[in-house]
Amino acid sequence: MEEQRKSKKSETADWLMEALTLAKYFDYYGPLFDEHQRAVFEDYICNDMSLSEISEREGMTRQGVSDLVRRTSRKLHAYEESLHLAERAECAGNIIDALRDRIAGGTCSDTDRKEMDNLLDRLSEML
């Protein structure tokens, strides 16, 4: 019985990590899908709605919703494998954080520090 609990917990953790990954990819690649695909996928992954709730609202079968979510998920992974936008943005964010830490602990003048912070803010907004 204990092994079943561990298995279910790990499956839940895996599902949560996958949902988080898909939500992140959706932030980058969501505009590539039509409005219907975006609405269904966002409700399922981001808004945590059930297949039944979405199927009732959209006038689809549960299987149709499930298929749409599965196809969209595969496409999101394929886009990220090809384009790496989410990975690049995460790396750039890590670099920005590291630079901010160095600026905060460095011997820059207040004016230089403020100017560098403004540049990093602009770079962050671009990502």
C-alpha cells in the first residue's frame, strides 16, 4: 500500500512539473495557436479546469478536449526543441540576476549602478 502512495505522489509531482513546463512554453508559443486551441489549453493547464468542464463549455466531447490538449502539448514541446525561446529566456534571466548581484556588491558609483540597473531592467522587459 505504501508503494502505491509513493507512486501516486511521484505521478502527481511529475504532472505538476509537466504542467509548469507547458505553461511556460505556452507563454512563448501560445500566440501560434488559434483562439479555440488557446482557450481550451489555457483552461486545462493554466486554469486547472477538468476535461468535463471544458467539454461542456466548448460543446465538445471529453475525448476531443483530451486530444486537443495532447496535440497542443506535443506542438509546444516541438516548438521549444526547435526554437529554444524559453530556455534562452531562462538563461538570460539567470545572467541578469547574476549581474544584479555583482552590481549590488561591487564598487560602482551610485550613478553607474543606477544606469546599469536601468539597462538590466530594459533587457528584462525585452525578454
